[in-house]
Amino acid sequence: MRHRMLAVSAVLGILLLVGCRTSAVPGSAYASAGATARSSTAPSATSPASTAPASASPAMLTVRKTPAGYVLANAIGYTIYWFARDHRGSPRPACTGPCLAVWLPVAGHPVAAKGVRLNAVLGTITRPGGMVQATYDGYPLYTFGSDSAPGQAHGNGAAGVWHVIPEKGPASSAVGGSW
């Protein structure tokens, strides 16, 4: 069991390092069904990926309690991250190529869920290839491919450049899902 855990840790470490390098190689990894399902605004993680373009639907944002505290999350509760190598307000995201195999762009125009008040301006950028990616305070938003359930924040602090987005907790337990 110990050897298996070490092997899994080694693989995750390699994925984090590969995922954090920037690349000029055009990729469409963010358009894969897995990326769409994780970063979509579908009501459940088991919903099939939509056949409509990812940018056609809104990116519903909420707040979720995680081990890192209350953080920004997508509609199905997956933690949302920002990348320190992105430049605030830049239309060109730094996470490209192999990075997109691990860090999945949040697709669509962001909107706050009913009853959720966010601390920054929401916006979008258009990625190479035409996908509309949600932004928060000028930074493109991502989910982490190794977060396997809502409320996890395994990507926080990854390689020192991936971070959760802290938010105030809800006024009632009805906001942002069940805690």
C-alpha cells in the first residue's frame, strides 16, 4: 500500500510540473469531454457533456467550504483556481498546451449563483481556438484535474503558482450548496 501511495504521489508531482509549464503549442485539451464536464455548469458531475459550445452557457460561480477555507467554486462544487503566471487583464492565458491536461479552464460567461456576493469583477477572455473562459478580477479561472470531488482543494499552492480564490462564507447554509 505504501509503495502504491508513493507511486501515485510521484505521478501527481509529474503532472503538476508538466501542467505548470507554459507552451506555445496549440492544444485543444480544454475542449475534451472531461474538461467540459468538470468546468461546466451542469447540475451534476455525472451529467453528459453538452454538445453545445462550452462558451454558449454561463459559468455559474458559487462559494464552497474546503480545507483551504471558503473559496470560489463552480456550480457543481469544484474549487476554482487562478494561475500566478497569468497577467491580470491580459487576453492571453499563460496555461496552454500540456498545462491544460491538468488545469481545466472554466468555460463560459461567469455569473454569481443566486444569493452569492463575490468580491471582484467577473469577465471573460477568448482562448486560442475560440473558447470563452471566465475571469475573476482579470485572472482566467481553472479547475484542477486531480480534485475528484466537490469541496476538494488539492491544487492550492501547487508548484507555488496555483491558488484558490478566498471568498467570505455564506450568510446561510443554503448559499453555495451544503457544507
